Amino acid sequence: MLEGHRAIFLIGCGECATQCCTGGEREVAAMAQLLKGHGKDIVGSAIPQAPCVAAQVKKELAQHAKALQAADAVLVLACGLGVQTVKDNERKGIAIIPACDTLFGASLDSKGNFYEKCSLCGECVLDLTAARCPVTLCPKGMRNGPCSGVNNGKCEIDNDMDCVWVLIYQELAQKGKEGALKKIQKPRNFKKTAKPRKLIFH
Ligand code: SF4
Ligand code: SF4
């Protein structure tokens, strides 16, 4: 992706990419060394706390305006949101290039592991499902479950994984609320996830 580009400015991420070890201080420094070894000039670098936030990106771009003048590409070690926020706020037309592949929006456990827990569906059912998301934790995204493939409490797609619908049932049953599952959930309204989505406040 950097072929034809010689002077590179690096942008990392102080949040998720730091946690993932794909775009923190250490990885930005390692990338700079790697690229120098391939004959590239590293004209500067910045690590906004959250490069998906336009205000932070604007501030960093302004602070590094001189270095950016010398750059013919910006390599962003962040998720696709960070890459595109840099793209939207860089005014000189410099090539913006992604260094990472983005997998999913995640919650982080205390050991630093990432887990996909929500598919951002816009029709939350966690109030009915003991705060476990069937849209995401069931590989079929079933809003009424379990499916007929459940096997001794395990998921037919992955035998090592508990069927989330069994977990939901067990937890509700402990509280005497399993009757709530008799109510059939309507199919999802996929218009709510039609892309690109936006929330305009100003
Ligand atoms: S139902 Fe699941 S995917 Fe939808 S908003 Fe709630 S947690 Fe997210
Ligand atoms: S076994 Fe359970 S988790 Fe697996 S696909 Fe069926 S309903 Fe979903």
C-alpha cells in the first residue's frame, strides 16, 4: 500500500489499538523502524487518544502541520473509524492508508481480551434476555431461540460454546421469569441497520 510513497507520517491510537497492540506507542515506533529499513522517510508521528474523534484528530493534525507538509502519505494504525476520521479531517489531500484490519466493536475484559457482545442492531432486547445478546452471541442471530440444533446446552455451530439461549433460559428460570420467553419476538427491522447510519445533532 505504501508503494510509490516515500515520506510517511504515522498516526496511532491511544485506546483500542493500544490495547490490541496494533497501534500504540510501541507499535508506531516499531512500524517507523520497519519502514526506515525499507527506505521510507518517517517525517513524524502522533497518537491521539481516540483517532475516531474528529476534534482530537484536528488538534493533532494542526500540531504536526509542518511535518505533514513534508508527508506524501499518512499511515494510520487504528481501526477503520480512525482511518476515515483522519481522511475527513486532513485538508491537504495526502494519501491516507490503513495499517490495520478492523474486526468488530468489542468489550474488553480485565485481562485485556476483546469480545464481540453487541451488533449495534438498534432494537435492543437485553431487557428480555437476562442482558445477554442473542443477536450477537448466537451465530444465527436468533431473536427466538434456541434453534433445533442445540446439543446438551452447546451450540451446534461451535460445540465448545454454550448456546446463549440456554444460558438466557437458565438465568430467567432461576428468577422465575422464564415465562417471558413465550412471547415471540418479531423479526428484526433491518431498515435500522441499513448503512450508512448516522445520528445528526448539529
Ligand atoms: S440486541 Fe444485541 S445487538 Fe441489538 S442493541 Fe442489544 S446488545 Fe446490541
Ligand atoms: S444452538 Fe443456540 S447459539 Fe447455536 S445457533 Fe442454535 S440458538 Fe444459536
